[in-house]
Amino acid sequence: MKKDIDIALEAEMKPIKEIAASLNLSEEDWEPYGHYKAKLSEKLGEKLEARPDGKIILTTSINPTPAGEGKSTVTVGLGQALNKLNKKAVIALREPSLGPTMGLKGGAAGGGYSQVVPMEEINLHFTGDIHAITSANNALSAFIDNHIHHGNELNIDPRRISWKRVVDLNDRALREVVVGLGGPVKGVPREDGFMISVASEIMAVLCLASDLNDLKERLARIVIGYTYDRKPVTVKELGYEGALTLLLKDAAKPNLVQTLENTPAIIHGGPFANIAHGCNSVIATKTAAKLGDYVVTEAGFGADLGAEKFLDIKTRAGGFEPDAVVIVATIRALKMHGGVDKKELDKENLNALQAGTANLKKHMETIEQFRVPYVIAINEFPTDTEEEIHALTSWCEQEGAPVSLVQVHEKGGSGGVDLAEKVMAAADQKHQPLSYTYDLEDSIEQKINKIARTIYGASGVEFSAKAEKQIRQMNKFGYHHLPVCMAKTQYSLSDDPAKLGRPDHFKITVRDLYPSIGAGFLVALTGDVMTMPGLPKQPAALRMDVDTSGVVKGLF
Amino acid sequence: MKKDIDIALEAEMKPIKEIAASLNLSEEDWEPYGHYKAKLSEKLGEKLEARPDGKIILTTSINPTPAGEGKSTVTVGLGQALNKLNKKAVIALREPSLGPTMGLKGGAAGGGYSQVVPMEEINLHFTGDIHAITSANNALSAFIDNHIHHGNELNIDPRRISWKRVVDLNDRALREVVVGLGGPVKGVPREDGFMISVASEIMAVLCLASDLNDLKERLARIVIGYTYDRKPVTVKELGYEGALTLLLKDAAKPNLVQTLENTPAIIHGGPFANIAHGCNSVIATKTAAKLGDYVVTEAGFGADLGAEKFLDIKTRAGGFEPDAVVIVATIRALKMHGGVDKKELDKENLNALQAGTANLKKHMETIEQFRVPYVIAINEFPTDTEEEIHALTSWCEQEGAPVSLVQVHEKGGSGGVDLAEKVMAAADQKHQPLSYTYDLEDSIEQKINKIARTIYGASGVEFSAKAEKQIRQMNKFGYHHLPVCMAKTQYSLSDDPAKLGRPDHFKITVRDLYPSIGAGFLVALTGDVMTMPGLPKQPAALRMDVDTSGVVKGLF
């Protein structure tokens, strides 16, 4: 099969004005960024207020292999399939970060014949949203160090600044740095570190804000560190919420592009799915729901991370509920959960597949607990055997779960028509209101316990002495009413990436907690969480090039 | 008078497609970025090849006050005035950096009724060029540290890496940092520092490249540091010139906007005028010359820095010559050069003004040495008295120099019609070919001596022991044939900012030299040169805001 980039470059894209027109948008509702990208106006939300909402479909997955389960590909394929059935579908995805593109992934915007395009633009600077976030984040860092340099009126303790600088790159050498060296004219020396831009709290803030005003209020609430007498210091006290909002005013507008089959796609925001909530923006999802009969969106990693946060955090911030969930599984990953070594996944193994369904089963239970109807999508791979496919579909049917074999990578929308029909049926079911995992009034310990027990299947939670102290502090500062955003490995239901399948009799250890007050959640860290990836020995960038007429080479 | 931002927000802009049409550009020649900005196609250069070139007018100035002499304002005003005379004029300016905007300046794109618009867009993220440069610069840093981390095949000495990281902000705490701390998984510890993005060699490279291919070749030649046995290490040896060109492919396209009077303006590239050459891009200037009867462009700081580099470096890289120069002077600055304290500049002082003309006289001689016709533009200020204006114009006339009083700040193009007529007359003069300050075959010492003696009026040059050693190294590496880019204070003809007027009997001290091989020049540092500005105690950002409908506040 052709490479993704070659399929993408051969795409017959429609001018973005035609895509906008297909959504009944008028000229003042959007601005062009080139001929195939647009930004939607900040005034559009208000204008669409009266329109009815389309159905919201969330795509999630089992615990993935390092290569991923193809959630974005299924999301795009499902949107295309709905369009084939003459439904007005809009896709809502996250923006890719430049770091992984230049590092390992070489580009990501779906795959095969289920991609969003222009793929090479989306994977490079796109419309500049992440650069604006990087600028705002680092401007705040400069303002903090400048405040301390010019007399430190707010009494900020340089040893307790939690706000870090960012770059949208994989750059391990920036994980731990010392800044302010070189004497009095070069600031106050202190320890600092850089995260990848998509791990910035500003990214989470942008993705949870409902409009420019809410964005500014959230930015104002950000806690950047603590004073010498341990009081939190906010952006509002520094006085920069206006400037930061100004830097983000265009980044706050959702971006409109299209799929290979000209289905409209809104790509906006891309927060990490570990220390943040891993979903595209609330503004994008709500706008897409106003523009389409169906919006198909996704959340990062497996259902234990992305879907839980989508359902417990994003829906609360956005005031909406999904109508159906798609759980993506691959036979390869299920075999891995059933004990097969990564190198042996190409071989048929019905026993391992059977054992691996335990992982899928847990995620089905999770979605049932939230009381949202779901469909299982088996994302077919060339190495899957007929016997394996039969075994998995039979198992799903025995479980009473609707299941569909999807071939959207190879066939585009036509490979997802059966899934689309089952998803529409699920979304049409009358279902009870969304049942959250925890109440906001629960204590911090209760919230974490409920997530660990009901979502991960843990037998309990252990808090480090540090975490216990931090919880006492957060209670003191009045942060206990916020939802909790769990940072955990995506590879296992537990906090140990080696425990595949459906582990039991395990406890979750919370090592560390910190407040993301602008985003509006508390982050609980379990295990080692990476906020700045490193580059491999041979980065994807080594293969990248552009010829004299501007044609891109070496993106996947 | 109204504030710049208020004038800019009230502007009656034409849709950018009308501006493009006025230049006889067809739809495939440009891409929209919103309704009032466009990027010109990379294929446009080739297409315009056969068109005749318009006349190139360079705006420069005397040694400025810290507030500047209003070069951009006069450049914009002159372009507008030419249009009033029914000449097709195109303005070519530099892109402003976000750092000074958020720091001291609060925005810069001309002033009063001679501004380029949309001012707030141009001053914030514009079309993302500087963000792309930041990304490419820092990607290269990450690739270097990654190379060392993964075995250091090229034998790079981490103590001799000259490539620095950048942010497009004023951030003194990043001037000197240590990266790679935290143990083996966090890279190799080493000293590093951040410059402001516009000081990056990549900015200079982008501005001197003639097309994408030349861009890639220049990027490949960049020297990032030295091996343990003191051999230069290039980007080509690391293998990333393709990826860096890919990251810059859109940034390499010139941006089209307009002035308050709808004169087309190409704003592209903005290298520092001290460690780099301080001019907008070669591609932009050449494109503007193909599109207009007149292109009005500017070079940073006074004629001793910007114009010298425009004439000795940029014209060589671009293969063109200017037809006339405008030397901007203000009565305030001349009084300062005549010995008046900054706080007393509002008061009439004819003696000081007379004494201050010595500074202007030197810059007139400089332009005469290059053999380019010139006109003096007196940029009028409300505090100038009639007697002062009369004294200065009389002095110019006695010197035999064409002079014009311009009121473009207050009146727009109509305040520059007299200047436009005199500039057209100057540009129509038959003049001898451009006479460079030095030959490329001169030794490095000779080049620096010629610049110091003929441009600055110095009696000679002293080289530090370090600089002498560096010159020997550069000769060894074969870099001696490159032009020299002088980094010197803009406030004085000498290397001492306190020596105003026309100092004599002074020597220039070259402390340090380094190669900018991608840009294609050697940088000679005199005095302290700032590559990362700091923020004042009350940064301009404190006043900035945006209201709920997206309207910008607090830019000047």
C-alpha cells in the first residue's frame, strides 16, 4: 500500500470555501489560511447558539500498543462513512505536535485512506496555534523571572516556581536546566525545566475554555508557584492575563480542514493525555456539534485515560454529553494483552487473542458505568487472520456488544459503513444521563479512589507522604472541589506499563499531586510521567526534505 | 493626536485580494492568511523574471536616539506619497519581533498616518515566519544535543558549540543557562544560552537566500560548533538541512499587506542590525522591485550599520543596486548630537542643532562614497520650531544636498509628496555603479579597517588577542573571502555609545569574531552586543488586553 504522505499529496482537496459552504457558513464566519485551511470566527459560537446540536460520538480504545490502535484513523473513517450514508458528519480531532513529528512519528493525521488533509501543513506549523501557546507560555516565564529580577514585590520563592518553559520539540537536554546564570544583569539563577508545548497548562486552558472571556479568566487563575510563606501566586497577581489572552486570541479559533473524502474536519487543540485531559477543544467540539448531524471526536490513549477524562472533565467543562462511544481494538494489541511478545504479533494466536479480550472487556464495563451506548470497532490489519477476526467478533456478540470490522485505512469511508450504521443505531438509543465516576464534592482521596477502583480495576490507592502533604495543602487553598486528572501509563490499566491484559489485586500509587487551576483540575501523578520526550538516534527529521518547488518529502 | 493603534484599527483596509490584483497578481500567485494578509507563492520569482525592475529606494538615518528616527514611518509615508503621484510604489519592510512588542515598544509598524496594517496582526504572530525560524533554530539545537547523547559520532566538543537556542521574547534569565542536567537520561550537561529569535543565524540565512534551493544550501553550510580537534561542524554533516528547509518553506514566502492608504507593502524577515545585517529579505526586495515602479525599503539603525550592510552585504547577495537613498534625520536627534541632554530636547536650541549636523554630514559622506544619490528627509516633530527647521534646511542647501521636510506621521502620504518628487529626481540621475567599501578579496583585517575608517571615521582598528587568534582560524578554514558584518552600538559612529556627534581620533576595538557561514558573513563584535534583550520593570504587556469580541487593546 502507498505511504500516507503519498496518498495525502494525491488527494483531490476542495477549496476550503466549498467545505465552509457545505456547512452553511457565510463569508464572515471564517478566515482563510491558504486555500485549504480556515479559522472559524470567534463570533460563530454565538451565531449558532439557536441551532440544534448534532449527536456526539467519542472514539476511544483499549490500552494501546506503542504504535497506537488507529483511533484517529477510525475517527476519520467513521466520519467519511457517515457522509457516505448522506449524514452531515463533522470530525473533531487534536492538533499534532511538531516534536513527535520530527522525532519518531514523522506526521500523524489519521492514516491510509482515512486522513485529514493538507496532511503536511497540519503536521508542520498548521495555523500557528501551538506556536502561540509556546509564546504565551514562555512570555509568562519571562514575566515571572522579570518580576523577581526587578525587586520581587510578590515575594515569589524562586525555588518554588512550578511554571515551566516549553518548546514544541522533543528535546531531552531541556528537561532540567538552570537559568539566570552570568551575574546580576542576567537575572536570578534558579532551577527550571522545559516541557513539550502540548504539555503546557495553557494548552489545557485553551481546550477547556468556552470563549475568549472564559479563556482570560482561566489564564488569570493559573498558579505559577508559591511565595516564601507558601501562598500560591497567580497570573492575575502578576497582571498579565490580558497580554496572554491577546497572544492566544487567534489560537482560540477552531481550524477547519477536510478529510481525503472532503468530509469537514475541525482540528483544534492537542493537550497531552497524561498530565492533561487529552481531548481537542471544547469550542471545537461544540461548534462541530452545531454544524453537523454527527460529530466524531476522539480522546487520547485508552478509555482508562482519554475517555475517562473526556467524560469526567471535558463534558463538565463544556456542558454536553456524548451519544455513543466507539471502542477501537486491534487483534494485534489484544494478542499482546494475551501475553504474546511484540515480535510475534504477526502470527495467528487464538488463545492469546481470547485471553487478551479481558482488556477490552474492562473498557466495555467502563463505558457501561458511564451509561453511554457503545460499539466495538475492530481496526483490521493485514496480518489479522480470518479465524482471529471470527473469534473476536463472536466473542463480542456473546458479550452482547455491537461490533464492526473496519477497513477504513485501506478503503476510506466505504470501509466503515457498517460501523457508521451501528454507531447511528447506538446514538439513537434512549439512554440515561451520563453517570460521572465521582462527584465534585468528593474529597481528593475519594475521587482518586473511585477512578482507580472503577476505571482501572485497582484494589485501592496508596498515597506517598509527599502526596498526602500536597492534598492537605490543596484542601487548605480550596482546590478540593476540582476534578482530578490522572497521569498514568497508557499501556496498562495499572500504573505499571508491564502489566498487560486485565491485571487484578494491584494498587495505584500516587506519588505527586499538583494543581492546574487555570485548566480547572488537579493532576495526580502515578509512575514516571514524561512531559518532554527525547529524540531517537535516527530521528524522522533525517529523512525529511522539500524540493525546489515546495513539495514535501519524508513525512509518513 | 490619536494613538497609532486607534488610527490602525480605524483604517479602511481593502481585502488583500484587491491589493494583489492592483499588482497584477493572479489567484495562483498568492495565498490568503485571513482577509488582509497574504503569502506570495514561491513560484512567483520565476514568473516575474522577465518583468523590468522598478527603482530601489533605501531609507536610512543618522545615528538615532533610543526612540528611533522614524525610518519605518518615513518609508511607509514615502511609498504612500509616490502612490499619490500615481506611481506604482511597493514598500518592503522588516517583520517586528514579539520580544520588543511585549517589552518596551508595544508594537511597531510605522506610526501615525504612515503605518502598515493590520497593525495588531503584524505585531503579534503575523503569518508565523518568526515562529518557524524559532522552531528550526531550536530543532537544530535538539538535534545537536541528541547527536552527542547518542554517541557523538562527529566528535563534537560540547564546550565549543556556538549554536544557541532562541525564543522570540525579551528574557534576560535565558542569556546564560546550563542544559542537560539531571543524569544520563537527560542528555549531556553543557553551557548554553538563548538569543532572541531575530538574532538567529537562520533569520539572516532566510533573508539572504534567493530561493528554496539557496536556502537549503545556506542552511547546510551553517557551522554549529567545533570538534574536540577544533574542526568546524556543519548542519550538512549532521544531515538536517532538508528538515530545516521543510520547517522554513512557508516562512520563505514574502508576506503582502497594505498601508493605511492601501499602498502594497511586503513585510518579510527581520534580522538584527548588529550581529546580522538588519534588512528585510532579498526575495522580498527583488519581488517588490518586479511588482512596482518604485520599491521603498529600509535598513536597521543608522547608515553606519544598516545602510553599510545593505550596500556591502545584501546587494551582493541579491545582485541589485539601489537607485537612491533617503537619510532620515530629526531635529531632536541632531540637537542631542550637538550636546543637548535627552530631557531638554523639547526646547529650541539652534547652536546645538548646528553642532549636531556634523553627525548628518558624516552619513551624507558615507552614501556619497557608495556613489548613490540621496535626499535628506527631516522627519518633523511637534516640538520642532520654525527657526530650527529653517536652520536645518538652509544648512542642507548650503551643503548642496536635496532636503525635504516630511510630515508623513501627521498627514500620511500627502506629508511626503515633496520628498517623493525629490527622491524620483535623485533616482533618475545617471550615477556610477555602486562602490563597495571593501573587496571580498581583502583580508579580514583590511575589510574591518576599511569599514571603520571610511564609514565610522575611525583612525584605526585594534584587535584583541582573542580576535587575532580567531582571524587566524578563519583564514585556515577558508572563510576570509566573506563580507564582514559589524556588530557595533547604533548610538554613535564609534564603538562607544556615549560619543555622539561626529567623534574623531578614536579607534574601533574588535573583541571577538565569529563565522555566520550560512548567512555568508563574518561577525565582528565591538563593545557589548546584546542578543537577548531584557524586560523593563513595567513591560508594555501589562497594558495589553483583548475584549470578548477580539478587539485588541494596549498596542501603541
